[in-house]
Amino acid sequence: MTVIKNIAKDRVLQITAVIAVLSLFIARPRLADINFDTLWSILAMMTIIQVFEYLHILDYLAYRLTSHASNTRQLTSLFVTLALFAGMFLTNDVTVITLVPLYLNIAKKYQLPEILPVTLIGMAANFGSAFTPFGNTHNIFLMNHFHIPLLDFFKLSVPLLIASVILLIGFVAFVRKAPVPTVPVQDIRIMARPTIITCGVALVIFTGVMGWLPSWIGAVAAIVLALGFNPKILTEVDYAIVLTFGGFFVITSVLRQVPWISRVIAHLMASEHSVYLTSIISSQFISNVPSTVLIGKFTNMVAALFLGSNIGGLGSVVGSMCNLLVFKEYTDYGNHQPAKFFWGFTAFNFVGLIILGALGWVILEIVA
């Protein structure tokens, strides 16, 4: 029952389901337009992430690192660095759900700055997740839909990561330096053998994302592993995102069959730069995941779509699901008014979007 309740209360899934049902009155979706490899891969990633959560890997690293911070800027740098690397392997969503409450609890206790550090943790999680093929759900879709070779993927993600790190370093410099007491380390223990086994299963999932193994094998392996550790892990899996992606595929399949919509979108897909800008702008209104799925059905310009969808996660609070989670976590744990955080978060994100958007344009000129 808990699983069904969690699925039913997911707002994004609710909206997607309504639109998908309404779209059925326009045309019937084609089975060939539903990318089952992507759905299997997302299910596998959502399951293995919960296993890592169960093992407290990120909690352990966070408390170990923060115990060495001597001032607010250093503390922010440590959290941003951890968010960047955690986003690469544990996805941006899990990263912010773990690190934002942890930072805010420390900030509340010692009267530390909140708005810029929390914003940067969210940015870093987005940037880190963009670096790997499985760091976020739209990268998984791109890998499965376009069958991108691993080397080609990193030719796109490495320059973006370098530009993102430069942006983060510049922003961190604006965090004021103030002394903080030593943050005590909690007694969180890591179990070596389960962690090694989990990493092995994660590699199997990675081979599925890359198309080296059938993607369902990774999903089955992750589910079996979760059952072996603790069946309750499966009740925490985000099944809603899998169903939401299924809804995206249904909606885009229908839209492709509407002539005037196809003509409008096709017109926007005329060049690498128009795809890039369309992806960034549309992400600000419908989020970068559905934007990627929609545009991906109308273009083969992978570099532009990859850069646009990942950079488009900056900007508005709906630019990515990660942004919405950051705002939600702040409303639950923050010490200031949510409205104050919203405007500060939005301002820093749009500055970041302008800067990284310009750098992404240069990267596109080089790699396209």
C-alpha cells in the first residue's frame, strides 16, 4: 500500500498521466515509440540508488568531510565537491535529498549562510549528474535512444564538467568566510562486502545503459540485491519516475502524429544551435526531462540536445526535478522564509544559466 500511495501522490506523474490520457483522444500511441530499454535502465538505477541509501554511503562521506571544515567557505566547498561527485554516481535527486538537509541542520545550529550554499549544492548535483551516462534520467534516455558510444559521450560531458566547475569556483568565492565550530562526526559505519557487491551490480546496470547487455538484466539484478539485503528497500524505490517516463513516451508518440505540431517542432530543429536554445528555453517551463524526450523524437543532433538539456537544468525552479527537490528540502529544513530562498535561488541560477549557456554555445561550436 505504501508503494501505491507514494506513486499516487507524485505530482509530476499526476500531471503526466492526465496529459497522456487526454492525448489518447487525439491519436493512438505507437508501441515502437516507447523505449523499454530506457524504462528498464531507470528502474535499475532507482533501485540501486535505494540500496546505496540503505548502506548510508553518502551520509558517511558527508560527515567525514564536514568534520574538517574551519570556515563557511571551506564548508561550502566541501559540500559542493561532494555533491558534484555524488551526482555522478547517485544521481542529482538523491544527492540533494541527502546533502541539503544535512547542510541546513549544520547551518541552523551555527547560524551559517543558507541561500547561496544550498543553491550551489543543487547546481553541483546537476552538474555532476550531467557527467555520467547514468547520472540523471535524461542522460539514460539519450544513451538508449541514440546509442551514443561511451567515448563520444565523454567528449561532450568532459568540456561541460570543466565549464561547470569553473562556474562553481567563481560562485563559491562569494560565500563569506566566517569561522565555524568543528562539526562532530557521527558514528556511521560502512559495510565493506555489501558495498562491493552493490558496486558490482551498479556496473552491470552501467553495461545495460551502454547497450552491452540487455537492460532488463541490470533491473533484475538490482531488485534481487535489494530483496537480499532488505525487502523494505523496494518500498522506497521511485517507481513514479519510471511510470512518468512511460507517460512521456505516450505523449511524444501522439504529438509526432499531429501534423502542425510536427511542423512547428521540426522548424525549431533546423540547426545545432536552434536545438540547443530550444532545449534550454523549453526546460525552463516543462523541465529538462520531458523537454529532452520530446525534442529527442524530432532530432538527431545529440551534442546540442545533450548540452541544452543539461544546461537547461539551471534557471527556473522547474528547470529540473533536482531544483524542485532543493526548494522542497529548503522549505522543510531552512531557517529563512521560503520566498526569500526562492528569489535568491532563482537569481543565482539565472546568472549561472547565462554564463554556462554562453560557455555551452562555445563548446557546441567546438564539438558539433
